[in-house]
Amino acid sequence: AQKITQTQPGMFVQEKEAVTLDCTYDTSDQSYGLFWYKQPSSGEMIFLIYQGSYDEQNATEGRYSLNFQKARKSANLVISASQLGDSAMYFCAMSRSNTGNQFYFGTGTSLTVIP
Amino acid sequence: DVKVTQSSRYLVKRTGEKVFLECVQDMDHENMFWYRQDPGLGLRLIYFSYDVKMKEKGDIPEGYSVSREKKERFSLILESASTNQTSMYLCASRAPAGPSNEQFFGPGTRLTVL
């Protein structure tokens, strides 16, 4: 069974500091994708970053980077220079290359940025 | 830009009512999904569809059905709403082929069943 685990229900970070949100996954597939989404209090899901299972370099998108450790099956999100607007729920997800290209989501981490 | 719209942001229904949640996407995506989101449980897949009239059960299909008569529209139906179906419902669509395609989400429908 495919599974995504986010062990941090809530996290706090000081404004302008970096923060790491943990994500581990479990799959027997060779080809898969890992995603992070942000969900502000307004409810919309915002795509942040993607990492492919065959990508050798860690993905980066602006202040977001994905620390991909394939052997450990972890895909942690690093947010640098935190801003107040980063306060939100963050979800890690994994995709499979199967019919419908299903996604599997973790339970989320609530990040609060403190001024 | 891809746009996924949902018919209502907030909905209040009574126990036993039949409820329709509509989702429309404008990017010609083959794959569409319905999730429910509950605190501490993340997003759980109810149903998905990979083509018109094609549907597959997700992890929690009980109490729900779906309809996809046109490519752009995917409807979630609660045949007889119950209080335990009070939740946030999110629709998503995704282009086919390749694990790199992200899912695009609608704004969500917060359903309350009294």
C-alpha cells in the first residue's frame, strides 16, 4: 500500500528563519512523483514543488526546496527566510503512474510563522 | 491558467437529502478527483475518473456516487446525506501520463449536514 507520513502536526518558526517540514513515503513503485501543496486558511490548495523519483538533483522553486533522500524514502520541504504569509497547512503527496494517476496525501503540517 | 470551479463554497443540507456537488475544469484534463478533507486526516480520495463515463472507487466511496457525462464536469452525489458527511470537499483535475503532472484543485465546498 502507498502511504505518506507527516509526523509534525504543528510547527512554529520565527520570521526570516528557515524551517523543514518532514515527509516520508512508502511505495514499491520505481517511478513516482512527490509534491508539496500549501493550503492557506482560505482553503485553496496551492502547488509548491515537485520531485521525480529519477531526479538526481533536489528540486527548488524560489524559497522552497525539496530535500529528497530516496534511500530513506523522505521528501522534506525546506522553506527559507520564512514570511508571515507562509502560515498555512502544508501537505506532502505522492503520485503513481497508474490508471488515473492517483495521488496519496499525508495528514498535513500546520505551520505558524511568528513575527 | 487552469481553472477548476466548484458549484458552491458553502452548503447546508438536512439529513436524508440528496446532495449534488459539481466540479468543472477548463483544461481538457482526462483525470478528475473528489476528495474529502477532515482535520487530522488529510485528504482522502472518494472517487476518481480517468475518462468520460469511467470511474473508480477511491479509499472512502461508501455513501457517495459520481457522474461524469462530459469531460469537463465531474459530479459528486450524496444519495442520502448523513451528519458524518459534514466535511470539506475538494475537486481536482490532472493531465494524463507521467508522474510529474500536478493536480489542480478547486476552491472547495464546505458541506454541513444537520
